[in-house]
Amino acid sequence: MPKKRKVCVISSSRADYGLLRLIMEGIEKSEDLELQIIATGMHLSPVFGNTFKEIEEDGFHITRKIKILDVDDTPKGIARSIGVVMNQFPKCYEELDPSLIVVLGDRFEILAAITAAHILKIPVAHIGGGEITEGAIDEAFRHSITKMSHLHFTANEEYKKRVIQLGEDPNRVFNVGALGVESIKKIQLLSKKEVEKFVGINLRKRNLLVTVHPETLNTSTTPNQHLENLLIALSELEDTTIIFTKANADTGGIAINKRITNYVKENKRISVVHVSLGQLKYLSLLNYVDGVVGNSSSGIVEVPSFNIGTVNIGDRQKGRIRSKSVIDCDITIDSIRSGLNKLYQTNFQESIQSVDNPYDGGETSTKIINILIKYSLENILKKHFYDL
């Protein structure tokens, strides 16, 4: 009987787990693959909700847990966290002896984990390469992960071209679509009553889901200055319920989360905040809100599939391909007001009811699993730079 290919999936946050879940399920069901799971980063931090529990509640066995984060989200603190990852992962890889590692996205924890894998000569499959986020340090992390990876799964054709432009062999780059969009089609969403129960507040005539992450490459203003302008604009809305989800572990994220918590305390009647909703609750909530506000990648990738608008603020997601349901605005109060006003305009609402999502690739996870099974790993570590 042929030996199973051991595929190690590394997850560092609530966000990437929600997307990787279908891949993990597919690996577990496959007769040709053996699933290994490493949980690290925000998953193991009480500050960010100990979200590793969501993985276990979904029935997965976490093979290894690697704690790396403390409560210091300063640049020095994050740099130290990268060093911790580099220090801990080699022993973990030695014990697990994976045939292939699967990662998603652009987090600094993933960059460090893949750097260790690269030195140890372990093949890497990267999901989400070729994307651009000009307002975040993750931009450089993502492209660096691409260069240390050996198989590439992109969310659309334009991103595939960018990965090839980085010198990757076209035969190793696959346009498969976005996992988050596939999840929307497969998941059984909760009812409005169930949504109101877990959110902890009644939905009103108007409802908005708000997520704000720091613009980690912005040196002219602080994350809280961006947030204050948004809170002023939100406070002017009438008969509107505001559901916040907290920022992730980027520099400035803790300050953002503290300010949002205080805002909710002062405005309990109209707002609520959650550290993490998890995929089912998050997607179910999208089914009952009028739009998403802030600068989360979800507003660009998944939200258009719900035929609702996204008010995308600032530069964090600048460069991502977007549908016409995304309203871009800068960080000034007037621009945010304008974006919120447009969100509720009848002609805009009508225009997005049949919008095409450029990230819809169909059976994304099935495509990835088939390649993980069939693609030969012999000599895969040797890469030549592909010149256009």
C-alpha cells in the first residue's frame, strides 16, 4: 500500500482557519493524504480569543501548538515573535516530518514558519499569492512567502500572472479561486433569530459589520486617528446597529481594540463587539447586515457574494482586485460619511444585486486537494527563475 503523503497545515489566526477549513476536511477525507495541523500565533492568545478551540470544536486534532505571541504589538514585540517562531518550528518539523506544508496568506508568523521550512528543505504550498495590500507590511511578507514556496494557488487569473512575474514556474501556479467564496456556497447559514442571539443585540432597520485593522505602513497618522474618524461618522447614523469585530495582532491592533471596547461601553444600545465570531457566525451575520465597513480583506473577497456593499477605508487593501460593490474612501470624516451615504443609495443597492465576484473559482478546495495528491514532489525543491 502506497505511503500517505503527510500534509501539514499551519494556521495562525481565526481568519486563515476559516479559509483553510475546507482544505483540512479534504485532506482528512483523502485516502492519499494524512493531515497534520499546527496552530500558532493569535490562536493561542487569550487576548485574541484562544481561537484554537474553534479548530478543536470542529472535530480536528491539533498535532502541535506553538505559542509565540505576547501582549506587545509594537514593531519590536512583533520582531521578537518572529524570532520565537524561527526558534520553535525546526524541532516541530523534525518531529512531524511532513511531506508538504500548506499555508495561506501573509502573516508574519507564517513568514517565519516558512523561512524555517525553506532552510530545512520542506516543500511548501502557498494559498493567496500575487495579491497586493499597499497599506500593510504583510505586502512584503506575502511575496517573500511566494519565493520560498513550491506550489502556488491564487484567487484569480491576475494574481496568477503576478506570481509568475515574481519568477515562479507557470506549471506550478494554479488559479483556483478563493476558499472563502466557496465556503459561502457550502455552509448552512444561521437564521436571523440565531444571529441576534449570538451577536447579543437586536438588529435594527439598518445594520453594519465593522472591522478595522491597523495600516501598518502608514507613518503619518496613528491607527486610532483613523478609527476616531470612523466612529464619528458611525455615530451620526440613525436607527443603525453596529457590530464590531476586533483587530488582529498587528502593530496598533491592541490600541484599536481598546478604543472600540470603550466605544461599545458608551453606546450599548446600538453597538456590540466580538473578539472573534468564527466562520459560521461571521458568514451568517453577513446575510443580515446592509454592508461591511472598515479595511478587512473579507470586505473585498467574500462580502460581494452576499450582494451587499463594502465601505473600504484607507490604503490597507489598496491594490486588491475588487468588484463594483466596494466603495473606496480615504480616512477623513467627510470621505467616510460619503461612503456610508452611497452604501444606502437606492441606485447603488440595485446595481450590486447581481454583481460578479472576481474571486469565485467554483470548487476551490477540490482543485487544491487534487493537486496536493497528484503533483510530484520529486525534485520540487529545485526552482529556476522564470523570466517573462
